[in-house]
Amino acid sequence: MFRSRLVLMITDISGSHIVNINIFFKRIALYLVLLVLMLIVFAFVSIGVFRSEIQNIAQSNLELVEEYEKLTKKNAALNQKMNQRIEEFELVGDRVEYLEGMIGVASNAEDNKNAENGLQERLDKASLAGAQKIFFMKFIPNGYPIDYYRRISDVFGYRIHPILKSRHLHSGIDFSAEVGTPVYATADGVVEFAYKGFNGGYGHMIKIDHSFGFKTYYAHLDQLIVKRGDFVKKGQMIAYSGNSGNSTGAHLHYEIRFLGAYIDPKNFIQWNIRDFDSIFEKEKKIPWQSLLITTRTMMEQMAQPSLQVELK
């Protein structure tokens, strides 16, 4: 009986008291202690699990942050490329506008609003018009036959000849230049005449036969580079300027003739693709409309596949 009971002695100022407690209460106390211990262990385990979950969440958050930074960098790179494409597109638009101005094609404001389609259409129009004009100017004399000269010493028209002392038509333009200055063909053609000699006062001279009835004369030369029968391209060097023939000083005498008639070279040397239409107003002696139609027809024929196969 004694072992199944718990005896407690309580002492205070009034004396000592003995209290006997049943072992049942002792077990309850033990269970409470065990429960508390279990709760503590559970709390530690839960804290460990929560900590692991927090770490996993933190790791996932870091991965999301890294992915976000990658996407941000990628987006920035794409924006940069897009801005670059926009700048390139605007630059192309500016170049097309410049090309349109060069060849005299008016841009359509409505087309300009339709970014890509408008630009493509403008490119097609500019390319077509530009090709026609380049083709036209390739075969008809234009531009200067000499790059370096001191001055234009005489112009086209009637004058008192400096040697013959009589009124005489000066049939070309004289470019005062040092002996040995390069001289260039002003259009594609075939060398009809290339001879050193007096040549009726022209001195060493070259004649080039161009398309559509045009011819150019280059006189008072020093050295000839081409010979009769040679095909020459616009801008090709053909000779060096000199002081041969009836000449009072080193210069290049340059003439343009159309169907044998003298033409003032002034308008032709100033003619360029940017001011393409100017020649039609300045030079009225030439049937320009007929020439334009002829060159357009030639381009259309050259563009036909059957003709290209035959040419091959």
C-alpha cells in the first residue's frame, strides 16, 4: 500500500503537515511532462521543416529574380535592336528621299505614312526612274570632259578668231589647262577618229561617235590613249590635254554635235541626274521626247527574258 501512494510533507509557521497523494496523480504529472517534451520536440521538428521550406522558397525566389534579370536584359537587348532597326529604317527612308531628290522623283506623303509598304513602293519607283535616267545619260554626252582646269578661256558662239583675226564661230568650249591634264569621255561610244596632226587647226584630236546622233570632239591634245574603233565608257580617260594645232595656249577644246549640227556644250557639261529635266528646257534643238521614248523602249526590250536568253 505504501508504494502506491505519494506522501508530501508541507511545513509552514504553524507546523508540518503530511499529505498522501495517490500514484495516479503522479502518473498524470508524468504524462504532462512527457506531453510537454513531445510538444517541444514537435516544435523543433516543425521549426526545422518551416526553415527548410523557407530556404526552398528563398532559393525559388532567387531563381525567379535571376530569370527576371535575364528577361530584363533580353528585353533591353530586343528594345535596342528594335530601336536600331527603326533608326536604320529612318536612315533608309532618308536615303530614298535623297535618291528621289537626286533623280527628280517626288515622294508621296501618303505612302510615307505606310512605313514598310510605302518605302518599298518608293524604292521601286525610284529604282525604275533612276535606271531610266542613268541609261539615258549613259549614252548622251553630259558632265565635264576634264577634272582640273584653270578657267574656261572661251565659250561657244561667234567671236574674232585670235589667230585668223576674222569673225568665226567658236564651235565648242575651251578649258584652259596645263599640258598633260587627263581628258575623259563624256558618254559611252566608239572612237571614230583619233589622229595626231594639224587636222584643220584642231591639232591632235579625238572624235567619239555616241548613240542617237551625238558626237563629241576633243582637240588640241598632247597624247592620245585610245585609237580608232575603240569602245569607250563614260568617264574613261582617252587622252591628255595639250597645245597642238591652232592654239594660243595650252587648253582642251571640247565640242558636242547632234546630227552634224553644232551644239553649245555649256548646258551639257552642267547637266546631271539631279537636274535631269533641266536640259529639256535649256536645249530646244534636240527632239528629247522621241529620245526618251526610244530609250524607254530599249530598256523594256532588254528586260524581256527571251531577249536576255538570246543575248547569252
